[in-house]
Amino acid sequence: MKRRLGSPMAPTAGGSGELLRSASSIVAETSRGYHILKIDGYSLTKGAATGDFLKSHPFTVGGHRWIIRYYPNGQKSEHADFISIFLRLDEPAASLVQAKFQFRFVENVGEGPVTWSRLTSFTSGVMSGYPEFIKIKDLEESKHLRDDSFSIRCDLVVVNEFRSMELPSFVSVPPSDLHQHLGGLLLTEKGADVVFDVGGQTFAAHRCVLAARSPVFSAEFFGTMKESDPAGVVHVQDMEAQVFKALLHFVYTDSLPKTEETDEEDGVMSQHLLVAADRYNLERLKLICQEKLCEYIDVGTVATILTLAEQHHCHGLKKACFNFLSSPANLRTVMATEGFKHLSTTCPAITEELIAMLLN
């Protein structure tokens, strides 16, 4: 017996296929603080070379020690016309410390929008800041410089940890049960206005539901193919009753009926349903059948499945068959079967593709 492999799925509610709904948020627990660095005797610092810095007294925020580096004539030569300001983690750190910060002149605190840095990962000795904090000329002409001094405030937010918390749900929306209502409509036949005769069995249905789901049914009931039988009986040829019953179940519920068929029986049903889905232009059902048939490809079935794939334009299923036949051992065995002889007769183009595959 061929074992079918399942795929992981999200949790569902009541087996209906609807996803369970919940929500959570990631919350950052932080520590906040600030440090004011006053440059007293600014004119005396101007003699420093580019790249030379003065540093603040260490301060602690979020359990970590920090310092501010002040470069009177820029950190690098390209910043020589600017004052550079940087924040530095001043401690041995076993792990990353994430933080964001901003530098402002004290006179600007409480004025205008706050411009924070991006969240930065600091390790021991790593610094981040503004190499072009302010032009030296602009500072000397500004209100910030008074009595040969100015003050800069560094606001700092340190991330202590991230934690997840569930968001409260005040309104619970149940999963959609439309498929159950429509399925009940099919089962009870309430309001049915059309009857199908399939192999001597009759099935009552609703024209509007069928037309909404299938363009073929729509044309048959409301278009140029409009059924003229006054009794409202539609005779379906070349289809087994159980196949049409499964097709109707899908039309009303968007799912296949649950059965206790063996793998072989399920594979045969999937073949017939694929043909029916193509006949009524039910593209999703056609894809479901292709996916199921991919699980049943073996030496005994591949020729039949490949014939179906070719005749009904199932490109994914055809690729799966070719993948199976890419094994020389599989191909040799299959070529000796009656199914392959039938395939060669009904679909000669497939034989040419297989030969081309062997030659490559």
C-alpha cells in the first residue's frame, strides 16, 4: 500500500479548516536616562588636533556604563570643520547591548521633534554618533555658546529584554460556517430547482449555486447552452454517479467528501474527478486532484496518470510523472506495460518527449 505523506498545517477549529485566531505583541522592556556634558572653556579645546577627543565622566543607564566622546575638530580629516559627538559603551560586555540615543543642545530640550538614532547594537568599545554634529562656525555664531561654554544632553534608551505578551480579545468571531449551510442545502434539497440524472441516479441541486461556482453550469442554465427540458432534468453522460455526487459536494462545500476508500480506490476516484473538474471548469478541484494523484504515481499507474495529464493540460502532474520516469529503472519497467503502449498510441507527443529526455 502506498503511504501518503501529510504536510504540516496550522491549528484548525472544529476540523472546518478555519484557522484559530489569536494575537500577541513583542514588548521591549527598556531603561531610560540622560547625561549632560558641559564644555567649559570651549576656546581652550579648539587647539586639539583632528581625531583628538575629550570624554565625559562615565554614567550608567540600563545597568551599563557609558561615556561621551567630544571631538573639538572632528573625528576624521573629512570632518575637520565640524564638532563630532559619539556615545561609547565603556565596559567589558559579554553580549550585545541594544540602545538608541539622541544628542541635543540643552537649550533645545523640549523644542521641536525628537530625532533618535536607529536601534544600535553596542559591544565593548563600540561607539556610535554624529561625526558632523554641528559646524564649528555655526556653533560659534549660535546662542548655544555662552561665556565660552555650551552643554550637550545625551538621551539614552537601553533595551533590557524583549518579551511576548498576549493581546486581549474582547470579541470572538467564530469561523465561517457557510460551507455547512450550503452543504445542508444540498443534503435537504430544500429549494432545489434542477435534477441531474447520472447513470440512473438522480441528484437535486440549485441552479444559482452551480452557476456561481462553474462557468460551464452558468452557460448551461443562463447562457447560450441554456437547458430547455421543461421538467428541469439534466442528463449527464459519460460519468459515474459517485463521481458526480463528489463533484456536487465540492461545489457546495469547497471540499471533498470524507470516505473510507483504499489508496487504490482513492487514486481511481481522483482520476475520474480530475476529468469531471476539467469538464465543468472547476480549477481548484482540478488542482486538488492533481496534488492527490502525484502521491499515487508508481510503475503501475504512471502511464494512465500521464495520459490524463496530457489530455487535460495538467502541467504540474505531467512534471511529476516525468520526474518519476527520469529513473532509468522505472522507465524500463513502465515501457513494458500495456499502459505505456496505450500512452504511445493516444499521446505520441509524450513518447517523443520521453525519447528527448533519454537523449539529454
